[in-house]
Amino acid sequence: MKAKIIITPKKAVLDPQGKTVQTALEHMGYNGIIGVHIGKYIEIDLAPGTDKAAAAKALNEAAHKLLSNPVIEDYKLEITEEAPSNMPNATEPRRPGRALDFDLD
């Protein structure tokens, strides 16, 4: 499975980077653009067999507490059955690291 998180500035928040890009596009001759919003796109590969509901709960918490600034940003979480893009094959040694634990109790 794969989690996709899209983080964008809230509509009421000034987005100077988006405004700069919009102005540059207009100066380059791209007409008809009424708004540009610059955000972040994050993909997280989930281990096979991960419980989708538990992953959604944990990742919503992570997106709210760490990945986004809820005062000025909104986020959208999507979990798909898509295969992770960088799954190691069985012959590759595992890299040490901390496993993502979805037990929030």
C-alpha cells in the first residue's frame, strides 16, 4: 500500500510563493491563470499486510502533528492499494531502521 499526503496553504492564508509563480507565468504569456497554490506532496510506502484503517489513523495524526502546520495548511490523505515503488527484493539485505508502529494505545 501507499499513502499519499497533499499539503496546501489554507484558502484564507496568503501564499506568496504561489503568487510569485502566478505572476511569472503571466509574464511568460500563460493567460487565464486565476490562482497558483504551492504545497507539498508526500508519498509513504506501507509494508505489505498493514491494516488500512490503523494506518489512516496514525498517518492522519502524523500529518496533523508533524507534516503540516494546521494553523496555515490543509492536508488530504489518500491510501491506495498501489504497490510501493521501492520495495526491496528478497535478496537485498534489510536496512536498519525504526518500524512504523500503528498501535496508538
